[in-house]
Amino acid sequence: MPGAFVLPLIIGLPLLGAIFVMCTPKTESSLHRGIGLTVTTITFLVSLLVLRYFNAKLDTYQLVFDVEWIPVLGAHFKTGIDGFSLYLVLLTTFLMPLTLFGTARSIDKNVREFIATMLILEAGMLGAFVALDLFLFYVMWEVMLIPMYLLIGIWGGQRRLYASIKFVIYTMAGSLLMLVAIFYVYVQAGSVLGGYTTDLEKLTQVALPYHAQVWCFAAFAVAFAIKVPLFPLHTWLPDAHVEAPTAGSVILAGVMLKFGIYGFLRYAMPLFPHGAEVWAPTIAVLSVIGIIYGALVAYAQDDVKKLVAYSSVSHLGFCALGIVALTPYGIGGSVYAMLSHGLTTGGLFLGIGVLYERRHTRRLAEYGGLWKQMPVFAGLYLIIVMGSAGLPALSGFVGEFLTLLGTFDAGIDGSPVIIPVPTILGALATTGVILGAVYLLFMFQKVFFGKLDKAKNGKLPDLTGRELGVFIPLVIGIFLMGMFPRPFLNAMDPTVKRFISEFATRQRECDGPAHRYGTMVMDKDGKCPAAPAGAAAAKTTDAQIKDNLDAVAKGAAAVEKAIAPAAKAAEGGAP
Amino acid sequence: MDFSHLKAGPIPYLAWIPLLPLLGALINLTLGRKLSRGTIHVIAIAAVAASCALSIYMVFGPLRQLYVSSPEQAGNIGITQHVYTWIEIGSFKADLAFRLDTLSAVMILIVTFIGTLIHIYSTGYMAHDPRPAAYFGYLNLFTGAMLILVLAANLVVMFIGWEGVGLCSFLLIGFWYEKEEYANAGRKAFVVNRIGDFAFLLGMFLLFWAVKSLDFQDLKNPATAGAAYVKAWGPERLATAAGIFLFIGACGKSAQIPLYVWLPDAMAGPTPVSALIHAATMVTAGVYMIVRLSFLYSASTAAMAIIATVGLLTALAAAFMAFAQTDLKKVLAYSTVSQLGFMFVAAGTGNWVAAIFHLGTHALFKACLFLGAGSVMHGMEHGGSKTPGDITTMGGLRKHMPITRITFLVSCLAIAGIFPFAGFFSKDEILGGAWSVDPPGWIPGYGKVLWAGLLLGALGTAFYMWRLYFLVFSGDERSEEAKHAHESPVSMTGPLVILAFLATIAGAIGLPHLKSPHLPAITHQLASWIEPATAQTWYETKVPIQPAGKANNEGCCCIDGTNNPVGTALTKDGGDMTVGACRELNPPGAPRSALKFTCADHNTKQCAIEKQSDGTTWGLMAIALAIGALGIGLAWMFYGRGPTRTLERLVAGPLAGAYEASKNKLWVDEIYDAIIVRPYRALSRGLLEIVDRFVIDTVAVNGSAFVVGLFGRISRWFQNGQVQRYLTGLVIGAALVFMMSDCKTHATFEFERQGDTIILRAKPGAGVSGSTSTLYWDITGDGEPDPDPANPSKLLTGPEVRLRAGDIHASRVTLIIEDAVTRKTIKITRTLTDESAPEEVHEGSAK
């Protein structure tokens, strides 16, 4: 496939960079920063090649690169992108150099290791976004966990140990459940596919038994819901954000949270449509709770970083609601909202970094009146805040609007409705529009408005050239995404349509009693065969199950018969 | 007609109208800090003035041409220009498209014209402000957003403008952000508006859900939308629900009950801002939106009743609150709220033209009043006043500020509804419309109630406005500062004069319909201009009317249920139609209406609600005029030369309660604070502390970690690698096993018959199986060890004994275990004939 080299290349580049940076002398901090920036910038430029090769009209995986990796497991190193992952990849490669450029200077201990960690993190995230193999995905999923653990644990704030351990245990708990489900899928699919594989495309052809789907989906969903994070699995997030260095926060909120939603779209929902159907109401309700709850709790914060962290809970709630609404604009809007959230929340955290570097506090009460002192920063920050609050013509609006509209219109164009009372959930979620304005403007006012009455704030310099270099691309991105969302949405549209139609087909076709008992392979149209496929496929109907049981009973009788003489002989032989 | 040539570069003219001010804003907001004050002024004013010029060209050029040349297109006159497709995914599509029709034409003229004047005025008013670039940038940004709002061809684009003006309002109210309460006011405005926007969004979602489009033309088109309405919910219920949601949005933007509370606080902004945003343009966006969606609202009786009622209540409540205010701008703010209420009553009675008419005249005289107030405050500030808006310190300013005084006087006459000033005509039209409206589904006579209420509101308006005028300009100066006040520069008085002049004559575009033969034929210019863009008749969709059954070119007329013509019937020449001709046009069986409709246009055979007769029109005008005059008279009585003694007595005595209520604005802010703001804070704080910190984090997360940790700590004590401790554990464990086992595993015995022989096998249980214990058997049932029947000299002993059946006298056999170590004797008794479990009797006793 043309351009297939791009994806492995952008995973490989940061990895090589990480190795290279570790080979340089430890004391050369500026060299390390330079390498980090160069590598991530090159990665970004290379990743732009994706746009050249990506055909926005196709709904299949593109730029697919596939080599055998662990033959004995059937694991492949298989990468590829579609409309869901295309811009998420670009978001990652875009944010990385910006983050390093803007924040690397605030790290002054173990710079070499910091750069290496960030580069490995980038490789892991990109790998997880482009993986088309369940095994590869799981490996990448764990690969990105560890650098983030180190970022928080080594370069973090006061309570960094608590936060990093909490982060790791939360995430690991989820990923272990996912691993169990992966094993199950792997074994079941292997038995009907005639060979063990972790290739996502092949696994998607397998329809698992109904109840297995429900449990497997739940296992995947817990892993992803922790990442999103859905209420009530969110409490690791504020701690992690508060303790993480700015770079960690930006990447955590900007990119890593997206894996939750992305995981649902790429793995959980296509593999287990019936599971999705069963759990969608729960997810929808939790998302709505998260939207409202996150916004309410954000308002009660005194710590700016916590406030923004809780705002992520609220914003990602929209995304989660959008995907279970299962409408084209719900899902498209959800992916779009993730992209926008990457820019706006990334920007919010970078701004907090700017403040923190100058004042070494994150308490709202310590600020006030900064507009007078830092007008350029205030103006740019206002745009980011408004983008986050969903002001039309800025990036946040498009995603928010489409997800809400999608929720309202659940069932449009024949898409299945898997959430209850979509209108009411949609209306409740829409209150997030009000609540978002409440806490964001509260924060903005506390920091920038009012009298400049704290002596320390009186000397704060406005943005430096370097910082402008970080914020201006972000703000331009926010404007572009708000005013010209079409290129983004166009690229998603075919994928979204395919996703929904496949989901609908699988849910409709592979339903009923025929599907409650056995694992089977679907044909090319996504239909389940009427008869079980392959000899190994166990009995699939109630009658057949009964046959099975009868056979077992008969077998037992036969065994008894066969051993009876011996038993008698043994008895006879006793004194 | 093809309008695709109307563009400059790739961008059509209609897009340039908002784009020009936006570009001005872009320049001033990015580079402005490096530009000189003069350059900033030039850029800002040029941007708006160019936009104004382009608007005038578009309206009086292409649009007027279209209007004149194609009457057959009535209801669909307009120029739509697409810029690009903004959002598109799945079946959702929103174009960035602008539409200029006769309705939006009126709005863009108001916005750009008054906008230009206020930009000019601001150069004088803000001459000493340290941040001119920000100020003019915001002002330009606002103008651009407002133009997007009014020119939008669909609801989504309208929402860009809708929220955009909200943002500018936030920024400009909090322009002097260093004062905490100003910043609070800005935030309050934004948040309250967001409450409205929430409902606006819901309305949009609902409409899209039903119609699958948010384009005004699609929504309006009965061919597409009509079917969808019916399919979704039936026309009225959908229109009612969507209409009410959108109206709540309008309540936020246009400061109606219960969302009006932000507007009085918004007076924290610079005064020209109050004039432009919070009087002339932005706050009227809600009214505009309702008129824009008149086709939707005309399908819902309930929504209309709600709009009219809310409008009336707002008009009255705000007028009441204005009575006792002592801040110049606060009085004007409540006045604005009240006047917006009038406009909503007009909209709620289906009187679309009157709503827009009043919107226009109000924009003129209220902008003039605000700018006048700004001029007064400017003068007072120069006089040395620290509280320039306090009217109790004014008085006698007519001597010092003659131009301001004259323009203020004219505007006060206009707002009080005195002939021939503009407010007279527009207010009269609203009152007249309310008087005559009587649709099915409303409480009979509700129109009259609205009329009476509005009349009361008009009385209040005249009173508080003239109170203001007298307190500011009449009598003697009540403070030193007032004595030293002086007239403002020409950049400020110039716009005042222009606005006052327009407020005097603008009524001419909306002269009432009078058919009296004694007068020359008068046409309501504005009505015939706007009507193509609004729903022609209220209830168009709800009550189908068939004015002309036959395709008859003679004219049209409407007929009631008894087959009699109602209202006016027109022949094609404009003359009266005979009863017979009318019946012929409406054969039996044609749909009938209970409403009084009249032929509005014999070309299109459209019916309209019958307007009241000339006599009624004159009568209503006279009453309205009298009420206005009465209000002025009352104000003069109490305040003519400053506050009078009578007034002080009244305020201290019988009117004390009312006075306090008005002064404290009916305590609405306090009530909201108690029932919304504080509970909200408490809720968010409570959720954080209780749910997040305690239930989730402490109990669930750290709790499970604690439990895991506890197990860890306990097991750690054992597994610390010290051999001594392992050994100690070993010993204690072994001892425990040893000590506990004899109580745990009970001794018993088995028996087996083999022919005659009975074999007894002891199962001594753990702990007593050692060589130290001795086992005896009792086979006689006496509880004592018995001798062996085969060898009577020895006691029967050992773990396994063989007996003949006859040896056992009783069926009960007892096993007696004597443990030498623990010095216990244990007895187990079983009945041999019984196959069931042994009946065990344990007796332990120390030897």
C-alpha cells in the first residue's frame, strides 16, 4: 500500500531519538532539549505525509503496514489508519514538539531522561493509535503508561508518588481486565478462524456468543472508561494532573485521555456489538453525570490545574455520549471534540505552566488582575478559554454541537438506537454549555480580572517569544478548527458511516438464539452463517446443546460398562 | 435573479458586511497596541462605515430592485449568498450563508448606522482611556458578530453571531475589569445569556430533529417543513416546544423575565457600549429572532400567548423598578428592559411589523438617551463628580449642556409616545395590535388585557423617563459639580443631534392604516416592506383559510361560518366587493375560519387579521397619547423643579413599601442569589467534598488500597526473612495443630458384619492415635471395659477386635479411649443394628 512506511516510521523516529539521546553525555541539557525538539518536529513533518497518502473518500484502513511479528502467537506488527485515527495521530505529533518547545526549559533535573521519556511516550501513543493488531495495541497501551508514570513520579510536584501510583494502579486494573478479555477473544476466535491471530480485521469477522460479548465488552469498557475518564472512575485524573509537570499534563489531557474514546470506537464496539448494546445505557448515563458533575466540581476548585482537570471530565463526557448515540454526527462530533479538546485543554495547561513558572503557585487566590500585566497572554488565553467553552467559530463548538445534536437524533438514517431516552439525555448534557461557562469564566476572572493587588504579580513579564511560539500555533489551530471543520469532518465521514452500518448489520444479523451460544465467523457482508462454521464450532442451538449433553451422558454410560468387569474382578479379589 | 456577481474576490458582498468590522477588530486587537490613537479610530470607524455603506448599497440597490420588480415572489424576496460549507457530516449540513431580505435589511441598516454613530461618539467619550485599541477592537468585533446574527441564513450561523455578541458584551461590560463588580457584571451577563443559549440549542436540536434542516428557507417552506412538522409531532406541538425553547433563548439575549437580571448590571460598561449593545442592537436580537421565525410561532397559540405574557410582565415589572432608581444609566437600563417587553408583546400578538418598527424607533431614541446620559456623565465628571451617574446630584444641567438637553428632551418625548415623535407611532401600533387580537385558543378578551397592561406600562414609561429628565435638566443644580458641568465635544453631540432628529421623524415610515375618505391614502411603508419576510397571517398553518375558492381574478374576500363576508373584501381595483361576488368566491364547503380575516392583497389572495376600524384606531391613539401626557404631567408634578415635598411625604408614608420595592428592584437579585447562586456553590462544594473526596477517593479508592495494604502488612510480618521468626511460627503452628486436633477430629469406630463375625475398627481421630492411648471396648452396655469373650482374663483391647454376634449382649457398643498424655477418657457409643450414623456420646473426664 502506498505510504505504508509512514506509520512505522513515525513510531520508530521517536524511539530512535530516545535511544540516541540516552547515548549523549548526561550534562548537556540544551543538547538534549535540542534533540527532543528536532526529533518531534521531524516526526510531525513526516506525519504530515499521512495527509498526502490518505484518501478521504475511502472507508477502509489505509497506509496499512503488516509484517509478522511473533509467529507462534499469530501476532503481527500491523499498522494503519482510518478516519478515526488520522487526525488523532496528527494531533499527537503536533502537540509533542509544541509541548517540548514550551515546557522543556522548566525541567532542570535529569533532562536527558526526561526527553527520552517523552519520546518513548510519543512512540507508545502513536503506536496505540495506529495499531491494527490487538496484541500490538496492548503492548503500546502499556508502553505509554510507563513513561507517564515516570513523568509524574520523577518530575512531578509534592504528592507525586501518591499521584503516580494512583494513576498506574487505576490504569493497570483496567488493562488487566482488558487483557483477560483479549485472551478470551484470542482463544475463541482462534478456534473458529482455523488459526490463532490477533489481527483486528480478522477478529472483527468473529461474532462471539452473546453473553461472552457482554462480559468482554465490560472488561474492555472498564479499561477505556478509566482512561476517558468516566464518572466515577475519574479521581486519578485531578491528582495526576496536579502533580504532573506541565508537559505531562498537556500530553495526558491532550492525547492520552483520547484513548478511552478511541478504544471504544476501534475495539470495544466493533468487537462486541451486543456488549455495546447492553452497556450503552450505562455509559450514556455516566457520561451525562460526568458532564454535569465535572463542571460542578470544577467550579469548587481553588487550584487552577484541578479546575482544568475536572473540565476534562466534563468535556470527555460529551465525547462518550456522542459515540453511544451512534449517529454520524454523534460519532464524528465526538472525534472532533477530542481533537478540539486536545488543542484547548493543551493550551489551558500550557497557560497554567506559564503562570506557574512565574509565580510557583497554582492557587487561584494568588492571582488576579493579570490582564494589566500580561495583556497578550490574557488575550490568547481568553481565546483558548472560549474555545473550550464552545463558543461558535472556535473549535470547541463544532464537536459539542454535533455530539449533542447526534444524541438528540439517535436513530437517524436507520442507525440503531442503543441508549434510552436520547432526547432527555441530550437535553441534560446540553446544560454543560451553561456550567462550562460558569467555571471557565470564574477561572478567567479570578486570574485576569480584578485589581492587581498581589505584590508578586506586579512584576510578571508578558509572554516571551518562545511562549508566543507555542500559543500562536495553538490559537490558530483553534480558529481553523472552528471555522473550517470540513476537511476534518470529510475525512471522518466515510469511516463513521462504515462504523455505524457495520455495527447495525452485526447487531441485526448476529442476533437471536442462533447467536447466543457459539462463536462464529461472519461472511464478507457481515452476516452470520445460519449453520455453525467448522466442526469445532460447538452446538449452537438449544436442541444441539441437548444433543451434546445426551452424548456426554451416553459416553459416561459406555465408560461404566467398559470398566464394569474390572471393577467386579477387583471386588471378587477382596478377602 | 442571479446575484452571484455581487462579490469582491471570492467573498460575496453580504459576507463583506460583517467581515469588514471583523477585519477592523482583527487589526486593532493584534496590532492596536503599537498604533496611535488616531489610527485606531480611523481603522475602527472606517470598518463600520464601509460596512454601513455596503449595507445601504445592498438594500437600496439589488434588494429594492428585487422588491419592486417581483411582487409575485411575495414571501420569498431575498438575496442568499453562500460563502462556503461550514459543517458537514452525515446528513447534517450547515452552510456559512447569508441572506438579505426585507427584514434583515432593516436590521443591518440599524446596526451599521447606529454603530457608526456610536463609534464616532466613542472617539470623544473614550478619548482618555488607556486602552483604545481593545475598546475599538471589541466594538468592531461586536458589530461584526451582530451583523452575522442578523444576516444569517440558518440557525447555526445565527448562533455564531448570537454567542459572538454575548462574548463582546462580556468583554465590554467588564472593560474596566479592575473593578471586581464590573468583572462580575460581565460574567453574570455571559452566564445568564448561556442559560438562554442552552434553550436556544435545544430549540435548534428539536427543529433539526423534525425537519432535518436548520435553514430558514427550508424551515419556512411548507413543502418540506410542513410535512416534517406533521410527521414529527403535529404542527402545533412541535412549533410550541421549539418555539418556547427558542423564546427562552430570546429571554436571555433580550433581557426578559426571568433572565433580565444581567442587563441592569451591564451598565458597568462604558456608556457608548450601553447605547449600542444594551439598548439599540444586541438586546433586540431576541425580538428579531422571533420575527425571523414568525412562520414557526404563528403555528403555535400557546407559544404566542407565553411570549405576549412574558413581554407584558417584563414591561410592567421593569417600569416599576425604574421608578426609584437614582442612577442615570440604571433608569435607562430598566427602561430598555421594559421597552423590550413591549416588543415581545407585539411579537406575541403576531404583530411582527410593529415589533420591528418599535425595535427601530427604540434603537434611535434609546441610543440617543444613552449617549445623552454619557454626555451628561462626561460633563459631570469634568465638573469634578466622583459619582457621575447619580441623578440626585444633578439638576439644572439645561444651562450647561444645551445640546444634550434638547436631544434628551426629544428622546423623552419619543419614548413617552407623544405625537409626532417616532415612539408614538410604534407604540401605538403595538397597543392597537394587542387590542384587536383575539385568536382561538386564547382566553377571550386576553388581547384587551394585554392592551390595558401595556397602557399601564406606557404610563409608567412616561413617568419615569420624565422624572429622569426633570431631575437631570430642570430646576437648580443640586451640587457643586453640576454647576461646573459643561457641554461635550462635537464628536459626541453630533451623533446626538442626528439620532434625535431621526427619533423625531422616523415615525413617518410607519403611519397607521387609515382608510378614511377624508384623508389622503396612507400606506404603512414599513409594513409593506417587511411583510414579505414574515408570516403573512397568524395561523397560516393552523387555520387554513381559503379566501378564493375559484380562481377568480376579481379579487378576494374572506367568509365566516355563516357564509357571510367578514372584514374587507377587495376587488382587483381595490374597491369593495359585493356580498354575492364574495360568496361566489367562497363556495359552501370551503374551509371557514372563526377569526376575522380581511383581504390583505388581492393579487396573492392572502388574508390577514382584520385591522380595527378607523374609529377604533383614532380612539386608541387618543388614549395612548393621553396616557403619555398624563405620565409627563405626573412627573412634572413631583419632580418638575427637583423632588417636591409632596413626594417626600408620599415616599415616607403611604408609598413607602412600594418605594422600597422599586428601589430594591423587587429583591430579585437577592432571591436569585438565595435560590440559585448559593445553592449552586454549595452543591459544587458539597459534591467535591462528599462525593469526590470522601465516597470515591477515600472510601472506594483509598479504601480498597487500604484493605489490600492491610493484608500486605499482616503477611509481611510473617515473611520478613528472619529464620528465627519462621521457626517460631513453625513451633507455634505445630503446637496449635497438636493442641487443637483432638477436639477437632472426633474419635469414632466402624463395624462390619461378615457372616457371624462382627469386626469393630476404632478410628481414634487425630491426636489420640499415638501409642500412648489405650482403647477398651464395652459390649455389655454398662459403660465399663469388658473382657474378651474368647479370653475372659484379658480386657478387650486394641484398635480392631473380632467378635461373634452372640457376644454382644446389648446392641450398644462403646469404645473407651484413655489418653495417657492429656489424661482424658473418651467414650463413643454406637448402636450396631442401626445402619445410620453413630450416635456418639462423648464423655471426657480427668483420671
